[in-house]
Amino acid sequence: VATLRGTEPGASVFELTLAIGARNRGRVLAILARNLEAGEAPLRILGSLAWQYRRLWKVKEVVRQGGREGEAARTLRMDPYKVRTFLEQFPDAHLHEALRLFLDADAKLKGGSGGRPARILEDVLLRLCDRAQVNARPPSPSRGSEVPQPARARSLSNVRTITSGKQTRS
């Protein structure tokens, strides 16, 4: 089937973040491999992921300062009832550590530390998986406990794809 219809050249940074939040190491590595095989530059993958993490941080701040989860849902392009569970997978300590990992990986990728770029990214992604929290708190009865999934019926607007680095519009 993939031969006839082709394979998706890359996955969105949102899909990668979902896989990290779910601690799905296999999916994380598959997304990375698919993007690298499609010719995506390791620095672009790292930059897209750092962009998404900064976005998560901003959304968490909005919610923490009394913003509505509906606003966060619109920003993240997800079901409002799943936002809280999703955000809880990325506690502040995880976000701090992620930014440190991104900085270290950026230096290694740009400085030619002798490591293979794919291995450097794999290391960062697996460390992020280890630090994510799946269902940090039990969800309230009105909210589902499943890991949020991007909408399938429509394209995710304003979500960067790792392959293009551009924003898509629906």
C-alpha cells in the first residue's frame, strides 16, 4: 500500500510531542527515523521540537494564570477535554530539562562533537520520554484519561511539520 500511495514524508512536531508525552519510545524513534529518511535536517527537527516545547510552556502559563482550557485547546489544536491530561504529562521540571537537552544537542550538532546526528537526536528523544509523566494525576470524572490524539478528520492548522518547517493552513 505504501508503495502505491507513497509514504508521508514526515510527521508533525505535534505527533512527536504526543508520542513523547505517552512515553511511547517506539513511536518516537519511528517518527524520527521517518523524518531523517525523508532527508530532514537534524537541526530542523531539533528546532521544531524546541518550538513546540516553548509553545507548551506558554500554554501552561496561560492556564496557570487563570486562562481557560478552551483557549489552550485552540492554541494546541486539540479537544478541550483532553488538554489538562496532555499538559500534565509535561511538568515544569520536564520542560526545564527539555530546554537544557535541546541546548546540549544543538551544541553537539553544530560543534561536530563526533557523534552521529541521528544518535544525538535519539538520545534527546529517549531522555524526554523517560522524563514525561503519563497521567500525572487521575483525570476528573468528566474528562477522559486517554492520551490525546490529533484530529483525524481535518488538518491541524498552524502546526509546523518537521519536514517543511512551515505552518499549514486548513
